[in-house]
Amino acid sequence: MKKFFFITIVLLSLLIFGCGNEGKGTDGKFRIITSFYPMYLHAINLTKGITDVEVVNLTSPQVGCLHDYQLTTEDMKTLSTGNVLVVNGFGMESFLDKAAEVSDLKIIDLSKAESIDPIKVNDEINPHVWLSFTYAKRQVIELCNRLSEIDPEHSLDYKKNALDYVTKLDEFRDEMHKELDFLPHKDIVTFHEAFPYFAKEFDLNIIAVVEREPGTEPSPKELAETVDKLKELPVKIIFVEPQYSPDIAQTIANETGAKIYTLDPIVTGDAKPSSDSDYLNKMYQNMVTLKMALQ
């Protein structure tokens, strides 16, 4: 019944607002819809200075977790105005599966980027690949290539912007390696499974995760195991995320004497970022936090 109701809403929305447009949008602009904030940041960097290309983020930039997200009628209206939809893939946007079936939007799935080796957790692919500079760069290149195919009119602009942005990503990655590679402590506890790719990039060791899924509290056994692992560490640190309550982490900290710091998985941000460097700014702040915590 729920599935039938959802498909009915999707179809009605598309009938009311129309399906994806061929060529330009009704205002003459080529419109790129992005699924959530990291994809939005990729896209605004690739379209910088192109006046007749618009980027619209589908979900609110304040949405912290997409796992339980449900498309609204307003979302379907937004989808109907787009030429392409950019998604992270790897199961991150399962809420879009039905919409994709009934919409003629061209979908750019960045999980198709070359040489991304997905990490599996409990036999499921972890989708947080954008938190690796290496993989974020490959996502940007894939997005550039696909946009150039679909919208050849702006191909040179996309490629120029992609080169500029990839260069910045490389520079920031190198700077962060210089700051983090020789930290004396590398064992960390994170709030949920957002940081395996980040940890792999910077040779950090995630010894425990507070909540495997956001909003799902650990069992007493899992809580006790995390407490025991933390007690064995010379430097006891728990990294929480700005999108979620730190209450469980605080409980563990009270048991172990651990300090709590915040790492940002860059899934949320301002609706209109003050800078197209928001990804770089947040990664830089993560670097500062890690240095402070793990020195």
C-alpha cells in the first residue's frame, strides 16, 4: 500500500508539473539538480561563471541523514524542472529510485567514477566517498565528463572549472597530509559510519563507532565494547557530528574520561554557501580539529 501510494504521488506530481525538459529549462537555463549538499558543492564549482546554467539542490542543505528521506510533492516539482540529476550513488539516495523510473531526467551517477574502490560495512557499501579527497576528485572528473557529453555547449567551461577545482583539491590534500601524517595518535572513535574513506585517506584507525546508523542507539553490549576499547587508549577521543545529538557520546565520555570533538561529514551547509570552497573550508576545519585532538 505504501509503495502504491508513493508511486501515485510521483505520477500525479509529474502530471501536474511536467516531466524533465528537453534542451533548456523554461527560463532558458540548463538546470542541474543535485541530490544533496556534497553533490551541490561539486556542481557549483563546475558551473562557476556560466550564467545560463543553474544548479538547484533537491533536498534541504540542512538534511542530516538521507537514509529515511521521503520525497515531497515540492521535490517532484523541482525534479520536473531539471535537465540532469546528479547523485552520489552507492545506495545513498535510495529515496530517488521510484522517481527515476517515471522521470525522463538524465541521471549522472557519480558512483560510476573511475577507480573508486567502495568500502563495505556489514556487507553493505558505505556511500560516504566524498570524504576522501582522492575520490572527491574522481567524482568531480566524472561529473565534468558527463556534463560535457550532455551539455556540449558548455563543455570547455566545465573542463576549465573542473581543472581549477581539482587543482585546489590536490593542494588541500597535500597540505592535510603534511599536517596529519605524523600525528602521534591515530586511533579514533567516530559517531557513525561516515568516516571510513576519510580515515583511509589519512591513515586513521577507527576502533569503534558510537551509532552504526544515526538515530539507532547502540545496544548495551556495543556500548560496553566501545567503553572498553576507549579505556585502553592513551588518548581517549570521541568525534561527534554537528548534525546529531552528542548525548550517547557524552555518556561514553563520562565512563571513560574521553574528550569530545566535532568532525563534519559535510552533508549539510548553507542553502546558498557564502563560498564555493565550502567543501575545502570544512575539510580544513576537520584537519584543525584532528591536530588539536590527536597531538
